[in-house]
Amino acid sequence: MPNLVYVIVIGVLIGAGVTLLLERTLTRVLIGVILIGNGVNVLILNGGTFGAAPIVGENTTEEMSDPLPQAMILTAIVITLGITAFLLALAYRSWQLLGHDEVQDDAEDRRIIELAERDESHQDDEADEPPDPVYDDTPRKADR
Amino acid sequence: MVAPALVRWLGPKALYAVAVLPAATFAWALSHAGAMRSGGAVSESYPWVPQLGQELSFRMTTFPWVMVLLVSGIGALVLIYSAHYFSEGEIGLGRFAAVFVGFAGAMFGLVVSDDLLLLYVFWELTSVFSYLLIGHDPAKRASRWAAMQALLVTTFGGLAMLVGFIMLGEHAGTYRISEVIDQVPGGAYLVVALVMILLGALSKSAVFPFSFWLPNAMAAPTPVSAYLHAAAMVKAGVFLIGMLTPVFASDLPWQQVIWVCGSITFLFGGWTALRQTDLKLMLAYGTISQLGMISIVLGSGFRTAALAGAALLAGHALFKASLFLVVGIVDKSTGTREIYSLSGLGARRPALAAVAIVAVASMVGLPPTLGFVAKEAMLEAFWDGGAGPRAMLIVLVAGSALTVGYGMRFLWGAFATKPDYDDSPAEPVGFGFLASPALLALAGLGAGLLAAEADGLLAPYADLYPAGEHAYHLALWHGITPALGLSVIALSTGFALYLTTRRTNAWRAVKLRLTSGVVYRHALGGLDRSAIELTGRTQRGSLPFYLGVILVTLVVFAGGLLVFNGPWPFQARLFDTPLQLAAGGVIVAAAITAAIARRRLTAMILTGVSGYGVALLFIIHGAPDLALTQFLVETVTIVMFVLVLRRLPARFSERPLKKIRRLRVTIGIAVGVVAACMSWVAVNGRQAESISTLFPDLAVSYGGGHNVVNVTLVDIRAWDTMGEIAVLLVAATGVASLIFGRDRAMHRRGGSRPAPPKTGEHVRWLARPETDGTHQAIILQVVTRLLFHTIILFSIYLLFSGHNDPGGGFAGGLVAGLALAVRYLAGGRAELNAAAPIDAGRLLGTGLLVAVGTGAVSMLLGGTVLQSAILHFELPLIGDLHFVTSAFFDIGVYLIVVGLVLDILRSLGAEIDRHRESGDEPETQPTLAKEAA
């Protein structure tokens, strides 16, 4: 049976996280990732049974909460830590180089969009125009 | 594969050795002459992909046998010739040798394969190898361009052909050529299949409308051109026509398409060849023209034509290879191929001229060459064939006349002494250099003289057709026949044409833009344009855009499934204990305010609050390990944030347009709702009992521990943990490289190196703290020093007790990391170095090594990877020691987590400090200073 509090917590954490994830500021994106991570952890937790600590000897197997989701969540928590550190370093680096931590549009994609808007083909015309038919196939000597 | 090494060792002479391979093939094929004569077949078959019923099946009948002879014989001769053509130290000669042999091998495979798909594979292989050969000189643009064009055109045709093959093969239920031909489909299905196959054959053979790639392929070295034009590549197309015509000649579009395209090619190619001034280009257009003719003849589908076609094919291979090689010699010895730069060569190089004359005689069809014999047969075939073929005779005679015209012009251009021009200088020609073309030309002559013998060899192929009342035989003399008359007409007209071209000097090379070449360019340009339009539409280059698309997809599909896969379960409980409601309320409030906060610090703290709230939920749920880890992680996260945020602007940058903001919130809410519903439905959807009900017993009996979660991590699901710590290692490396990145570059430029951690230096306990000028909280420093060791001990306790009580490597490592963080926060990086006089990378590496080592050891002990072994020791004084090997794995985890935190502190803490001190600011100062003011 699902726990309604969990369901609501999941919804709010993931909803708020996604909203932040769609931002351009890297710090906000990061906070979004953390919130989503927590939300997903609760989601996994919701799949297991509620109960006492899963420690053999202190509680009986029937009383215990489900240990499997817990092991998974534990892994997830620590990985989130690693990702947080990485994104923070990325944000700092971005600030150091550019003076802000906004996620920029990809420059190459921008260039292609501009080309498309101008209805042009790319400038590298290797495939478009044949070179002058100089069929110079004289053997080459290595420059030695 | 050996070829490049040989060439490096021996230089161009190695090509002799390489030539042994095709020569051996040639000898092998010759040894089957008897079988071929009697119409037999050699077939072999090897299993390839038995699951798909694919076999490597080969079958050699008369026609393939002729091709094998040509492919291997000419291949060997061209290789020998190349040994003279290329000079010492030619770039890429080793590659040339390897690719050439590969090309010959692919061609060989193509002609003998008895499986449509196998044939297709070899077909494409020849395309690829020819691409490499044409692009022999990658430094030249013309060469790259021509290679690309040849590849695109032939693979386009090849793909179309594949479709045709599959249509035939699927209909017949087999891809064996010898079986497919018994199960021919009918109607429109067959028409489509045949057109597709013809597209492949015609594009490969450079028949209209695909002729344009072949002249450009002249960018290849001359030996390659000789081989491409004479025996390989372009011959693949006519070979396919020759192989399939016996089956499809009577089916609707086959003969008609071939005749129309072939005629255009024959005449157009001949006409263009006549107008060239470059000897090699002249031959190239000549090849196009001849291929058109051979296609017409082989595609006709009656006995005499088949005989003539096979003879024409062989004759063309011999004289065209010979002529190309002659041009190569002319080019090599005089340095030019322009007919208006060459003069008097015939007088000084009589042997070369003689070879060329014999070859041209075969080309224009003068007796007693093979060319003559074949042309007689061709004319005879079409004279006898009824009204349609007789009409074709006009084309054939006109084309032959053109052939005579450019053949004569070729001889005149290359060897004649032209009164208006000076004699061109010419280097002497070695015997070995001339041997290959001479041999080829003589072979053409010899085959003509032995026409009866040739007839016997080719007859089994021709006999695939009904013989008619009187079977035609190849011979030099048939008496005065209409065919002979037509030959004479063609010869005399051709000679007249040649005289005309000689008289008008204005017949300089005209730069011809073939219309289909223009189509090719437009097609490529159009493809390019549409690719850009499509990319421009879909690849906006904006991260939020991509994420938005992904998330909306999630909402639409997952949400849609949820809505339509009802009925929904309505069982639910509000909460297990009211405490959950309280914790949930905190989380919800914190998360929502974090999402709308405008200051970084506020958002960060609120996130932390929601994180602690989740930890509370864990405790209430009965998951103390999780709660412990979550608390610690949240704390470390906050420390990290503070370290970085002190440098970033306090406020987030300006919010974008209201519309976009609304859109984001909408997507967020939608995803949240879908996730919540998914969770609800998923939990209700459980049907089987959780596998984890077995875990508690397993944990004790196999894992030797009482804390089920911990045993799950280090034993039952240890692989997950292994992957996870690897991720941590990567993340830590990433952090370090991002922060230290620029400095490393500076070091190489001779910049200042940051002081390394003081390893080994003895620091007196509670000594006067070394301050770096920024941190003066002495009391705090002393207190943290006092506490430090206690915390570290506690972390080690957590590590080892984790097997039976809440704790474990993660929690222990995080506690130790926090101890380091406290030291750093109190005393700066000097304190950090004093607390942990070790490189973070080393710690991480050791941790991974220990963890992996544990896995390896348990494997060595005979268990599976990461299986635990429980050890019991009786130690005096201490007593019973109970030890599980997975504890070592946990130690590895511990070390990695400590290493990660240390790495973070060094990078985001100490190194950023250093950046600040050295004034390493970004150029546009953010608002931090303003905020402070």
C-alpha cells in the first residue's frame, strides 16, 4: 500500500527539481539535480515495506523494513554527492572563465542554425564543386 | 597485410613479390581450363552465419572463369608494371600494394561468389578499395574529390542493387545465385527488382546516366586506372549484366534499359573521347564508350551476342590495360600526356609504338586481333537478330566508327611526328617497364589468331541460350558477310573522322559538363542543405530545450500510459506515523521555497533542509543506515556549496521571460505529478514477494553480518557498489582536473607551482597554528585539533561496526571526511595539509585497489568475484576474532569516500583559496563585491 505522504513528497521534490533543472544557471541546475535525487530516493523507498531497522538479532525478519531499496538508495545518495561535487566544480570553472555560471548554447549548433536561417550550405565546398580537372597523377617523391 | 612491410623493406621492387599472389590465382584458374571447356563448374561452400542460413558459397562457371583470368592476370601484370612506374620513396606505396591486392581479391570474390549477398559484400568492397586507390594521393584535392565521387556513385548503385537482390532472394527463399534463377518472380515486383539491380550494374560500369565519375577517377595513378578500367571495378557491372541476362533477358525492362543506356553511353563516350587532348582522358572516355557497347551486347540475350560479349569483354580488358600502361610509360618518360606536347615519339620508341599499335588494332577491330573477331561476332549477332537488333546496328556501327576515330587519334597524338612541334624529350624505357603492356597487347593478338580455341572456351557460356538452327563460332574469317561489310564501313568512316579531327586544330579539349554530373552536384548540395535545415530545427544547442523535450516525452508517454491503463488502485494509507507527515511537510515547504529562491545561499540552505527532512523520513521508515549517510552527505554538500558559493555571485542572474518561466514550471509540475502517480501505481502493482525477504538469512549465513543493508552493499550486491565507487573516483578526478586544470597548463609554461602538501614534516601536536593570514580563529583551530583524532577513531569504529550495526564504509568515510573539512574550515589549507599529509588521488587509487583486490582474492580462493569468506582466528589475549573478507571491500569504500572528500576540499577549498589570493579573478567581476558593499 502506498504511503500518501511519500507520494506527495515525491511529486513536490521532483516537480521542484525539474523546474530548476530547466534553468540556465548551473547552480540552480545542480540544486534541481539534488532535489530530483532526493525525490527518486523516496520513490525507491516507497517500494519497500515500512518497519524496524533491518538488523538481524535486534528485530525479527517480519518486523524489518525492506533492506533492498535501502541498499540501492545508499548507493544513489553517495553518487549524488560525487555529481554535486563535479557540477560545483563545473560551475566554478565556468565562473572563472566566463564570469558567470550560465549554460551556454552550443556554438556549433548555433552556427548551423544560422546557416539554416540564411538558407546556405556549409562553406566547405569539397563535395559541391569539382576541382579543375587537372588529372595530375605523377608519382610523388617523399621529401627526404 | 604483409605488403606494406615488404614495401618498406624492398621499395617498389616488393611489388614483384606481391604480384605472385594474383599470378598464382591466374595459374590456378588456368588449371581449370579443361573443366571450363566442357561446361563444368567449380563450386565450394563454407558455412558463414549458419543461424541466418548464410554460406560462403562460390561457384565458377565459364563466364566467371574468364573474369578470374582477367582479374588475376592483369592484376599481376599491373603490379609488375607498378614496380617500375613508382619511384623509390613514393609516399604510400606500401598502402598501395596492400589495397591493390585487396582490390584484386575483392574482385575475384565478386566474380566467383554464388550468393547474392556475398556478391554484394564483395561489390561494396571493390567500391571501398577503389576509393582508396583513386584517392592514392590524399594531399590533392582533385584526388580526394574524385575518390569521394566514385564511392558515392557506386555505393548508391550498390545499395539499390542490394534492394533488388533482397527482393529476388526473399521471393526465392534462397540467395544462392544458381538457385535463385530458377525461381523468378513476375509482374511489377520483378520490374522493380530488375531496375534496382540495373542501377547497381550501370553505376558500377559508368554507363549513362552514371558515366561522370569515371573520367574524374583519372586522378588515380596510371596503373590503378589501367586496372580499374580494364579488369576490375567497371567490369563488375558488365559482369553482373552478363551473369543475369540469361535469366532476365526476356523480362520487360532488362534489355530495353540496357540498350537505351548503353547506346547513349557508347556514342556519347566515343564522341567525347574524340575531342580529348589528354591521352589518358581519351582512353577514359573510350572506356565509357566501350562499356556501353559491352553492356548492349551482353544484355541482349541471344547466343551469338553472348559469345560476342564475352569476347569483347576479354578483348577490351587486354587492349585497354595495355593502352593505359603505354600512356603511363609515355607520361613517365616525357612528362606529359598532352597530344599537342608530344611529337616524334614513335620514331624514337618504336617498340612502345608497336605495342600501342597492336593494342589499338584490337580496339578498333582490325584483323587478326581478338577485337576484330569479337566485333564480327557482334555485328553478325545483331544482323541476324530480327528487326529490333538490326536497328541497334546503326548505333553499333556509328559507335565503332567513333572508336576507330579516337583510336587513330590516340596513335597519332602519342607517337606521330607533328611538323609544327618540336620533338619531345623522352627518357629511355626499360624492358621490364614495357613487358606488361606488350604481353597484354600480344595476348589480344594471340587470342584473335587462336579464335577457334577461344570459341571452344567461351561456348559453354553462350550455350546458356538456345543455339538456333546454325550455331555461330568465333573465327577470323567467315567469308564475305554483311558483318564484314559493316566492319569496313565502320573502319572507313572512323578513319575519315580521324582525318577531320587532325585537320582542325581547333578541336582542343572542350570542358564538358555532363548533365548527370550536374545532377550529382545538385543532389549532394541538396542533401547538404536539408541536413542543415533538419539539424537547425532539431539541434537547438540549448540544454534546457533538450531536457524539456525529454521530460515532455516522459510526461506524454508515461502519463499517457498511466491514464489509459486504468483502472487505478485506490488503496492507500495516509501515513504510517504522524511523524512522517511532519517530516514531509518540512521537505515540501523547503523544496518549493528553494525552487523560487533568488539568492544562491538561500536556495542551497533550503535544499539542505529538504535533504535533512528526507533523512528524517529514512529514520522513521526504519532505515538508520540511510539516515546516517543522508545526514552526512547533506553536511558535506553544504560545506562544498559554501566553498564554491563564496566565489560566485550571491544572486542568481536575471530570470528570463515570464512565458518561458511559466513553461518551465508547467513542465516541472507535470513531471512531478507523473512521478508521484507512477510511484503510487507501481507500489500497488507489486504482485510477487520481494526478493529481499531472503536477505536477512543470507546476510548472516553467507555475509557473516547482521546489518542487512551493509551486507547487501558489500556482498549480495557488491557489484553495484563497485560501480559506484568507480563513479566516485571519476567524479573526484573530474573535480580536480576542472579546478587545477589551468594551473597545470601554467606549470608547463614555467609558472609557479603551489606548495605541495607537507608530507612527512613533523608537526607538533597543538603547535602554534600556521596561519595563512586569512584564518585567525585560533581557539577553533585548537579545539578541532583536539577533536580530530576522536572523530577519526569514531569513523573507523563506524567502518568496522557497520557489518553488524548501522555504519559501514560510506558513513565512516564521510565522518572522516567531515573531520578533515572541520580542520580545513578552522585553519585553512595549511591545517588541511597537516591533517591529511597525503595526496587525495593516492587515497582514491588505494581504495579502488583494495576493493578490486578483495574481489580478485575471493576469485582466487575459488569463489565468485566479491564472494565473502568468513575467517575465525583464535588470538591469545584478544580472544575469538571473527572476520569477514568483505570488510576489506568496505575499507576500500571508506578510503575512496575519504579520498573524494579530501579531493573536494583540496580543489574547491584550498585551490580556490589560492586562486583568490593570486588574484585569479575572471575578467568581468561579478556582483559579489557590490553585494558586500
